[in-house]
Amino acid sequence: MSDDGRGPAFGAVVYLGGLVFGVGLAVSGMAKPEVVLDFLQLEDLGLLFVMGGAAVVAGTAVFLATRSGRRAPLTGRAYGRRLKSMDSSVLLGGAVFGVGWGVSGICPGAAYASVGIGNLPILWAITGMFLGAYAQGYVRSRLAGA
């Protein structure tokens, strides 16, 4: 194991998980901004089933993992919940994310899958995500130093 507790298979499992996630986004249509925008305008509710199915699978996995008494196989750490308090940063970040999702029809994870299915103009949105993240970090560091 490395210093951070990750075993040698960690990178491969993360890569495989990302690959499965991306294929799932592409197959479900969530990598297509027009499908997402139709969903957000309540014209096509098919993505409700995609997101609901994902929530059921993830919820079941978390429920079983936290109650199994076992440790994560790749890191050796105990399963557990990380609770974060609801503060203005969470609310503001959620609002900005929601506006960006509503305007572009794409969220960060689906943006990369969208490139994978040949939607190269989405690279503008990815550039905007990186610039926005950089601007937020810059502003936060300036405010912390003031």
C-alpha cells in the first residue's frame, strides 16, 4: 500500500468505474444536452428513471457497505458517512451549479461523456467549468488572505 492507504489496484478500479459511468451516461442519453434540457423543461421525463435507478443502486451500496462492518477493499478504511453542514457556500454552489446545468444542459460528469460520443462543441462548456473553478479558488484565497 502507498502512503495514502491506496492499494495497487486503486487506479485501475477508479478508471474502470469512470469508464462504466461514462458508458452509462452515454447509453442513457444524459450526455446529450438536448435530452437533459427536455427533461428540465418537463417535456421528457425519461431521465427521471435513469437518475432514480442510479439513486437506488448507490443508496443500496452505501447502506450495505456501512452496515457490513468490513473495510473498503482498496484503502482499508472503514466505511462511513461524511456529514457536511449546510452553509451559505453549499447553497450558493448548488444554485450556481443548477443555473449552469439549466443553461447548458450538461453537468461536469456528463460533459466528459459527451466529448466521448463526439460532441466536441461541449469543450467550450468544459473550458468554462475549469475557468469557473479557477476563479472561485482565486477569489476564496484572496478573501482568506484579506
